[in-house]
Amino acid sequence: MIDTIQIPVKLARFELPEAVQARLQYLLDKQDQGHTLTSEERKEAEGLVELAEFLSLLKLRSQITSHAATPPTIN
């Protein structure tokens, strides 16, 4: 039997705060412009990317679960 983990709706809708998203974008832009990130900046950027990917997966999983749980409508 496959167990389904319920994802709280509030968590599935969570997004990176605007300031955190801006910081990540700054770090990525800096790197794209050919500047070398410091070790601390690289770790920070990697952590923020991992967090953003995790939140995206949570949202996707929540959408799939919600879609599967919704009974089809009959016209």
C-alpha cells in the first residue's frame, strides 16, 4: 500500500520572500557577469537554489495530489 503524505495548504503556497528572491537573483547575476562568488556567497546561493527547488516540488506535489483527489465532474 502506498502512503500519501498530506502537505499543508499554507506550506504548499509558500514562496521565497521578495528580499530573499532578490538576494538570490543578485548572486546569480553576479556569477553570470563573470564575477567570482566568494565561498560564503556560493554556499548561500546553493542553499537558496535548493530551497527554491524544494518549494517548487512541494507546490507540484500539492497540485498533483489535489488534482487526483478531485472527483471528475459529470455534465
